[in-house]
Amino acid sequence: MIATLLSGVRNDILFTFLAMTFNKGGILGKTFSEKILGLKAGKEVQAGEVVTVSPDYILSHDNSAAIFEEFKKLGTRNVKCPQKLVIILDHVVPASSEQYALNHKIIREFVAEQKIQNFFDIFFGICHQVFSENGFALPGKLILGADSHTTSYGAFGAFAAGIGRSEVASLWATDEIWLRVPETLKIEIEGKLPSGVYAKDVILKIIGEEGADRANYRAVEFTGNAIKEFSLASRLVLANMAAEIGAKNGYFEPDEKVLQWLKERAREKFEVITSDPDAKFEAVLKYDISSLEPQVACPHTVDNIKPVSEVEGEEFHQAVIGTCTNGRFEDLEVAARVLKGKKIHPKVRVLVIPASRQEYLFALKKGILEILVSAGCVILNPGCGPCLGAHQGILAPGEVALSTANRNFRGRMGSRESKIFLASPATVAASSIEGKITDPRKFL
């Protein structure tokens, strides 16, 4: 009967109809990743299969100059789908050397030559925040980017994954790529965040428990009652750092908070895609955060996690509050609440990096930046800055940093003889007052 009714219907439309029909009935039992990659491939797929797909958007940043060199080697003059490219300059902005200035020049000329409309120069901020603010990060979209923290957009219900520069160059030329459909780990988070504990502490705890390679080439789906209470900014922290568990992509089921935020930002129509109730997960990892205390990632790996009580008293020289992980208004406001009416320890320098121009302006209008400056912080322009060790706060040999960023690998922020600790904005702010790692709860 169904075959008769659907005779003559295009195969891709037929597959979409059948996928929606059977999934609603619980027959196929697909995960989000299996569904979206199946829809993009035009066929039913299972975890472990390799499919050929075409992404909705392709992200790159300052590395676009290096990608352009790979693109030229392919012998193709023109980008196949320039409307899909989103290029955001953020890693070293403004340029800190002649070489970086040349890279930016190459990118601007490439953008003009290829008539790429989605170009954001040094004025806008960090790529992941700018990409989201400008309505590219949408539910049900397939987003690939030349940055490992492209996983951030899973906070909006997208399949978002980081890929290599050569793969991006090939995508520019062909608009196609092979992807392996990942198995999925479900992480159920229950309970209520205690005072002084934040999303950053939650994801650090998970990474410490599971290890940096637990989710290698797997999808991670965050769920549970606690997640429903998390703000979008907090969900972005978890999705961003899903990369630090090795995840191919992180995912949150979009709810009213997400849809409301996208209401004035979405640049095109989208469809919410969710895992089926009987979807097959590789494992279900359960966490109760009700008694969680502030966490700290210790040198030189992100999964070297300890409760703040075990590292209290560790002295440091430089603090960083911000970046694509914790540079939104919510994060800056928490830091300001801790620092209001207080002063930074004289042996510590504190760098504050809003995630974008929009976040910078909002914090400015709300008086948050005034509080931070009055406490002794240095406000940097929105960008990656010291996070990648390229400029604006490079560490010298023997120096120690406490940062809200997402990585603490040896040499990440400068000298390989330096050390980096990672923590929440509250922990970093409180520690900056005392000049040594301290529990932020005493200031809240």
C-alpha cells in the first residue's frame, strides 16, 4: 500500500519520509548522529558506516591562508559552494607580526576573489561565538570546521565536528566529504549545581573521570534533568570541551531556551532532529552533580583533574578569564561578582577576553568591565589571544597560568617550561585575589 502511494517519489524524499515515519514509531531506534548523517547521505545508516555527505556550513579562521595553499594544489580555481564558507579572523587579531599580517592579507584577497559573503574580519571576535551569534549554528545542520572546538555548535542541536585543513580544502573544491557515522555515548547529568560550582566544573569532572580518549571518534549526547536547567552559555561550555574527551561531536536536544535564542538570529529554516527513545547507545554514563565541588585541571593534560581542595595554595603568575569556552556575559558576570570591591593580587596579572564584540558591548553596558578593570584586570579585544600562545600574554619559562580556556598542554600558552591550570571563571577570579589557587565559594 505504501509503495503504491509513494511510487514516483524521488528517492531522497522517500527516504526522509520513511525515516521520519519509522523513527516516530520506534522501529529504527536511531541516534541523532545516525539520523542526521543518514539524511545527508540519503539513506538509512548505522554507527560504523562511512558515508559521503555535503555539509551545510564550512568554518575556518586564520588558518584559511594555509587551507588556501592546499586548495591551490588541487588544481581547482573556484570554490564550489562559496555560500557555505564562513571565515572568521580571530586567532591572532590584530596581526602580531608580518607573517600573520600577510596571512590576513591572503585571506582577504581570497574572500574578495571567491565572492565569499560570510566573512568576519578582526572586529567581531572568536569564531565559535561569532558563528553562533550570526545564526549559522542551527538545529539539524551539519557543520564542519577547521578547528577542533567546532563541537561547540552541538549546544544548538547541530552535528558539528572539527576536521583537518586538507579536508577543508577538499570541501572547498568538491563540497563532499567522507564521514564515519560515530557510535554515541549518552551522558546523563542529574541533580542541581551547588553554589560556587559551574558548568566548567561539570565538564572537567567528566573529563577527569572518563579520560581524554574515552570518546575518540564517538558522539557525545548530553542529557538529564540538570541539563534542562543549564543556560545556553553553560551548554556551550560542555559542547566546546566535548573535544577534550576526544568526541567527534557533542549534542544537546534543543529546547525552548535554544529556540528562543535563535528566534531573531537564525538565518534560514531548520529542523530539530533528536535521538529516538530506543536508540542504541554504546554506553550511558551517569553523573549526579548535587555534591560536586570546584574542579581544576592540572598540568599538562585536561584529564588530570583534581578538586580545588587538593590544589589550594598553588601560586601562579597569570590568569585568563574568557576565551571561546568561558568568555560570555554569564562568565564575566560571575568573575565580576567575585572581584567587585576587591583588588587583584600584586604578583598576578589578569587578562580578560570577551568571546565576541557583542558580549564585550553587553558587559560594558552592564558595568561588568568597569568592575573588572577597577579590580586590576586587563581587558583584551575579543579573540583567541593568549589561549593558543601566539600573542597577548605568552608565558615565560617557569611561569604558571590559571585559565578558563579549554586546553593546558605543554607549551600551549608559550614556553614549554611553563604550566597551565584550568578552572571556572569563579575559581580563577577568586584565586586572582589571593595570588594562589583558592576555593571560590568563600567569595560567593
